[in-house]
Amino acid sequence: MSFEIFVMPPFLLVFFLSILPISEIRGAIPIGFFYYHLSLWKVFLVALLGNVLTTLILLLFLKRISLFFKRQKNFLKNFWDLLLNHYYLKHKKTIQSLGAVALIIFVAIPLPFTGAWSGSLIAFIFNLSFKKSFFLISIGIILAGILVSLGCLGLIKINETFGLFNF
């Protein structure tokens, strides 16, 4: 995949990727580190900043966004209701058993459809406090960034041993 079509500085692209729900910190770090050959620590910090800033904005505005969607009489309202119901049913038992700490685990696991965007939506659905949600999701983002960074370093070591990749 080539990112040469983007005419922006590499760190700005890393920041932008960390904001997107599909990539977040778990996609931004490998792109910055492997594709642009940027310092892992700098990439980590820029991606962390973007992902945490996104969480802050989401937690502040999800109630307003939800009210907007619920006022619609079209596909948006139906989609929003379906999304909220899906996340509620999927995470109800986990939130009941582990409490808000489940947000850390959910956000920290670097898998598709987990992360700060989904964690913020879960915090909204279960009406968790802003401060607690922001703190727990931020910890999850930091842990996800550490896991992805360690994975990048592990790939470098594997490549040094077996020569499988051309970084």
C-alpha cells in the first residue's frame, strides 16, 4: 500500500491515522515506524496524542450526536439505534461483571472494532462518567500503543533473524 498520494508531512499523517476509527493508534504506529522510518517513540507520542484527543472530543459530543441521529426519520436514526443496541447487548455482561475497568481491556486489545472510538461509544451507552471514562480509555490507548510498539520491535527482531520482510 502506498501513502505517496498524501501530500502531508509524515508525522501529520500519523496523527491523522490515529484519529480515524479504522486505524487509531494501532494502525498509525506501524505506518509511521515501518513505512516512514520515523522514531518509534515519536510516532508513539504523536499517535497517542491524536487518539486521546479523539476520545476527548467523542466523550464531549456523543450525547449531542446521539440526539441529532435520534431526531432523524430516516436511515441515520435506524442505523444509530441498531448500533447502540448492538454495543449494549454485546458488552452488557462485561460491563456488569468488570465495571468501567472493562474499558481499559476493551480499548487496549489491538483488534478490529476495539479501541477508543468503540470504548467511547460503550462509555456513552452505559452512561459512565466523563472523567472516569476518559481516564480509563486513555490508559487503554496507552496500553494498545505499547503492545503495537512491542509488536513492531518484535517484527524487527524476527526480520533480523529470518529476513522475511523488506522494511
